[in-house]
Amino acid sequence: MPPKILVITGPTASGKTWLAVELAKRYNGEVVSADSMQIYRRMDIGTAKPTQEEMQGVPHHMLDVAGPEEAFSVARYVDMAADCVNDILSRKKLPILAGGTGLYIDSLLSGRTFAAFDESSPLRAELEARYTKEGGKALLAELSQADPDTAARLHPNDGKRIVRALEVFLTTGKTITAHNEDTKIAPPRYTPLTLNLDFQRREDMWDRIDRRVDRMMADGLVEEVRALLDSGVPEHCTAMQAIGYKEMAAAIRGDGDTAAAAAQIKLRSRQYAKRQRTWFRRNTEAKPLLWGPVPNFTAVLHRSTEYLEEFGI
């Protein structure tokens, strides 16, 4: 059986960091972040990155592992996070994967692999240049000769996926369809116990989100975003598309109405939380932990330990 690990999921502002730290202290664990934005350095407030005080001395991994200017893929995350988890296991400690990026979590647990590629490779640059010059229809027609299944699913305007599919075929000689089929039959990398934190009422989730954004503003979100822009971080890069940064950067570059930007951040965060809930509820094996209008931390912690004992940890 693949090694056992603990996974803590849930929508934004649901208390994942708190629960991960409390269980790590009880079960000799270390936390591996599964947040696609907490990987970036100098992006602390808007990502709700745990502070040293919140960590309470528990080691946290996969924080601050990339510069905000870098493109960071799920494949890179899986490689790095798997190394962290395996190192924790080798030291006879419990890995606790905690975060709200479902794709990162599912990809790490499944044992899925990704065709290697270098975003700065000459082949990538050549294909991107051809897409710009020749257009999507021409490259899609070329892809249809090598990988008709993938080509049939893509639109000529989907340049990123067309280029990626051609790149995989030209690099490996295998279609991306075949590669994806191979990964589906790969055995799982780990045996997870998944605890899913959520709210009984969505109104309580919205209130938590609103209060979190208010706290971010009080802690200096505007200054954090301005410092990133002033240091030369491109406004269009992946990191700056994160909720909180995109809206605030637009305000700073535009009319300066940071209060309106904060209201937009609350709205976008609610929408994101809804998508997260939909993603995590697909996992019928996850153990639910539901917050009421008044959070009962003692009850959630007690139920979590019961789940862990049942799981054999």
C-alpha cells in the first residue's frame, strides 16, 4: 500500500492552516502547502500566507519557492512537493498536505506524471512564433495529423494548448493524448486521509472571506502590491493574476480607488470559494468538517483526531 498522508482541503478562509498546524503538533507532522499562490516570494498578505506565529514552530514546505516573475506549472509543483512529502516520510513523520488548489492536490496524490518541457526552449519559441505568424488553424491542422483526438477538442484560438500538444509530440514522439492515458493507469502515489473543511451556511463563509479581506487591507495589501509593481514585476504575469493582486494592481495603475478594489476582491474570493467547494465535494471519500455560525474549534479538532485514529495514524 502506498504510504499514508493527511490532506486538508476546503474553500478559502475555512481554517486549513490552523487545523494543519494543530494536527501536526499532535501527530509529529510537517505541512506541505498546496496553494498555487503561496509558492511566490514577496506575496504574503494577499495570499494569506501563514506567519511564523501561525506556524507555531511546525515546519512548512512549498512556501516562497518561486519569484513572482516566474511561470510555475502544476508539473513543477508535483515534482517539488513529492520530494518534500517523501523526505518527511523518510524521517518517520506525517506529511500534511494543506491547501485550496485542487488541481495541485489531485495531481500529487494520483501519481500523475507530466511530459517534461522547458518554457524557454527553442522549440517552444519556434512553435509560438509559428502560431503568431501562421495562425491557429494552420497549427491545428498540423496537430490533427499527429494527434487527431486532441486536435478535435481544441479551438484555433487556444494557442497555448495547441503549442503544448505539438511540443509534446515533437519532443517525445508520443501524443499528449497517449501520455494522458498512460497516467490514468498509474498507481496512486500516496494513500490519503482527506479532511474537507467547509461551512454549513454559505453566509458564514462569505462573512469569513469579507473579514479576511478587511484584515489584508489593514495589514498592508495595497503597499505589498505597489512594492511588487515598483520592483518591476509585470502586471500581466501569472502571479499578478491572483485574486487580490489583479484588482489592487488595476486600482493602483488606474483611478487609485483601493476601497472599490477591496470590494472586488471580496466578490472574486466568494466566486472562487464556490468553485473550490464544487471541486472538493467531488471527492466522496473526503471526511467532512463543517463550521457553524460560531466556529467550534474544539469539536472540529476532536472529530479530526477520531478520523485519524480510524485511518490508523
